[in-house]
Amino acid sequence: MAAKKESTFINMVLVLFIITLIASAALGAVYEITKEPIAKAKLEKKLNAIKEVVPDFTNNPSDEMYKVGVNDKDTLEFYPAKKDGKLVGTAVKTFTTNGFSGYIWLMVGFEPDGTIHNYSVLEHKETPGLGSKMTNWFKPTDPAKAKASVLDKNPGATNFTVSKDGGDIDAITAATISSRAFLDAVQTAYKEYMKNQKEGGNSNE
């Protein structure tokens, strides 16, 4: 009787092992199948964001991309946009860890002097209906909300902190933390962009 129970137990373990092996193989196969499409979709989203945030260009900014490390694990990505060989803007993939729900990734487009041309929100986990409003809040079409806009403003001449903290930018209603985080990401990009410009890392020619 004991031998029969032991045999049944061994069979159960063997069946579970086979099921686990098949499941692992299936997950691995699904990952391999979806890995390339996911990577392609992310790249396409990034390229569209570059086009959205800088003036018209004739080069391929991805070919001239360079990176700057800002901590032990994260980097900013810089995409110079040129028209007929002349720098017309730079798209910077920037981030902050200060969001209400963690990381926020943006693509911010700067004109050569550091003025913000446009921005695009790449990734975030902010509260829907509140912090998520950053997608459009900081580029309002309503003139009455112009103080919320970061477009056509230079962080070197404008206080890029929220009005509540004495700054020049109106925060998203009921989402001050997300607003502070957004502006932090923009300022990080601006500081590194201007530092690189001063060091002559990117020529206008």
C-alpha cells in the first residue's frame, strides 16, 4: 500500500514538473514572439514624439543621438534635429522619479537657445483624470490658461516651479505633486542640454 502511495506521489510530482516545463516554454515562446513588435512599437512612439516636439528637420536625429547619465541607472537621451545641416532643435528624453506614482518619462523639444518648442508624455502611472492631465495641461489652447503653458518659455528666464511654490507655472488642479514632477523632468533636461551646448558638444553647423 505504501509503495502504491509513493508511486502516486512520484507521478503527481512528475506531472507537475512536466506542466511547469511546458508553461515555461510557452511563456518563453510568447516573449520571443512579442519582443520584437513591442520594441518596434516603442521605437515608433519615440520617433513620433521627436517629430512632435521639435521644428521640421531633414536629418535623422536617431543617428546623432547621444546620452548623458544622471544617476547610477538612468540616462537622458538627446536627439539633435537639423535642417540642411543647421541645428533647429533638440529632443530630450527625460524623466523624474518624483511622480505621485513613480517615474514619469517625457520627450521635451528645445530650440537652440533652450526655449521649449513642445513636449510629449511618453510614460507615466499618474492618477487618471488628475496627474494624467499633464499630457495637455502644460500646452493649453485657452489663452486664459496661458500661465500653465511651458511652450515658448525658457527655463533660464522663467521660474519653472508651480505657482504654489512661488514659481511661474500653474499646476494641474488637484495634482500639485504630478505638476512638480513634470517640471522637475523638464528642468533636468534643460540643465543638461544647456551644459552640453556650453561645452560645445553640439554644433549649429
